[in-house]
Amino acid sequence: MSDEDTEKTDVIQPQHHYYRRKPRWGRIIALIIVLIAVIFGFFCLHIHNSLQPIQKNEEKVVFTIADNSTSKQVIENLASQGIIKDGTTAYYYARLFEMTDFKAGNFELDKSWTLDQIFQTLSDNSSASANSGKVTIVEGDWAKDCAAKFAEVTNVKAADLIALWSNKEWIESEMPKYPFLTEEMFGSNVRIYLEGYLAPETYIVSKETTAEEITEKILDQTLTVYEKNKTKISASKLSIHQIYTLASIVQYEGGGDLETLKNISSVFYNRLNIDMPLQSSVTVCYAIDFDKQIDQWQACEVNSEFDSPYNTYKYTGLPPGAIENAGTSALEAVLSPNDTNYLYFMAEVKTGNVYYASTYEEHLKNIADHPNN
């Protein structure tokens, strides 16, 4: 054997060993379990939250279930009206626990109730107000409008309600229960004493009832709103009656936008502070009793000389009483007006835009730039 052959045999060739890495199934399974637990936890948390009240504070609402409504329709309506949190979760929850036997009728619910409480109420025949009617007082309704609405669904005549709302002796008997009722409301020129104190809301009333029962139900709601604003009302430089009176004018002039209401409120405060007439055409509307439903604002504008204590063109200060029933936004606007130096405003009827001015010259320019033809 040659040296070359010997050298070749002495060389040890490296051996390559390939190992197949075994999958770490234990770790993968653990991760899957953790992931499932997290998803299940979020799912359970979502269900738990969906069963809770939509808010903490009590707020009564009227809910109607029409004849032949399906459980799905009922729950969808609850969600769309902001009474429950999640319609889908609520529907499957109701199906799972067999809580879908809802009754037709009008129900008085509360947004502070849990889903269980709501479903139990809607499934209880005794809670359904089959022998009742639903009446909605909207922001800006006159007392005569409110009376007509209640008369439509009950045995009580509108004239009987108006008579009670002008009955000083009966109203005085209610004063211990309702602190917003004061002697100031009985001014000699006040048309209807409870005008301005009939809180806009939806009410369920028995078809067989009395004017007193209807009125106390309304005043209970007025009291709820009053209690929420009691601190600001006490701090106001205006009396309670003046606050409700001014709120009615602001409501009539401004509609529903809070910022607009606050600006308009500031105009009237600025005028009151310098003993300048309010010159609000809507007070003329109330003075001559033009029907708002047929839009007689033009007639109000051209009747500024109409002789009535309610006419704020002829008489400085506030009118004797409210000129309609204001909502919570108008009351808030009077209690917390914007800080402005405005003395004038005008609204563009077609667009609803409101323009403000600090001087009469600016006001005339607004009128020229935005004519209401």
C-alpha cells in the first residue's frame, strides 16, 4: 500500500446527523386554551354588561307593544328607543331563558332597570295597561293643546282640565307637594295658572280617570325636572315663576337647539338688565291666541300694538305668566345662558338659522341680508 493510500484511509470523514425537531404541542395547546379563555371572558363580560341597566339614574319611559308583535320586534324596539343596551344579546338571552311571552299594551319602564326587570314587566299581564292611553306633551304645547290630547284618550273633557288648571284653591292645596307652585303664579292677568308647568313627556293614563289624577301625574314629572335643577333655580336672580315664564318664551323663540336657546336667553337677560322691552313676537301670538299649528307667525309680527299684558312690545319686563310649556333644554338655557352682549336676534324661517346683533344697526343688516319673504 502506498503512502498515499495510507493517508487516505487515515482521514475520518465527518458524519452529518439530521434530527427532526419535534413540535412543542404542549405549548401550542396551552396558547389555544389561553386564547379560548380570553375570548370566553370577553364574551361573558359582554353578556354581563348587556344585562345591566342602560343608565344608573332613574328615568321613566313609556313603551308600547302592539298586537301581534314578535319577540324580536319588541326587543329591537327596546334597543332603538334606548331602553336596553344590545338587542342581539337580549334576544338570544330571552330565547335561552324563555322570556319571550311579551304582552300587548302600554308599559311604564325605567332606564335604570336590568334586562331581567324589563322582560319580567313586559311579560306580566298586570303591568300591561290595556285600559289606558298614551299621551305625549311636546315642548311648546299650549295648555289647551295638552288638555285636548288627554281628552282624546280619557273620559275627562278638555274644558274640565283647563278649569282645574285655573283653579286657584285646588292648586294651592297641591303646593305642599310641589314647591315650584308659588303664589306669584296667581297674577290677575294670568290666563291659565298651570300654563308653563305641564312638563313635556309621554304619559300613560287610565281611560277612566279624573282631571286631578291626570294633573298630578304631569306635576310629578315637573317635580322630577325641578329637583334636578333646584340648586340653579335657587341661585337665580329670577323667581321660580319668572324662570318658567322666561323659559316658555325662549322655547317658543328657539326651538330645540341648546346653543340657540342659550343665546336667545342671553338676549332677553341683557334686555331685562337695562329695562328694555323684550319685544318678542311670540308673546303676541299667545296674546291673540293664534294657532301655532297653522303657522301664524307673520300675523304675530304685524300685531305688535295688540293690547294685552302678554304683549312684550307694549309692556316691559316679563309677561304675567308662561306662554307655553317649555322643555328641559329651554329651562337649562334660562338657568345657564351664554355670556353675550347681544340685544337682538332674528331667525331665518327657511333655514332655521338665527342671527344675533349687539346694536340695532347690526340687527337691520341681518334683516336685510336674510329676509323672510
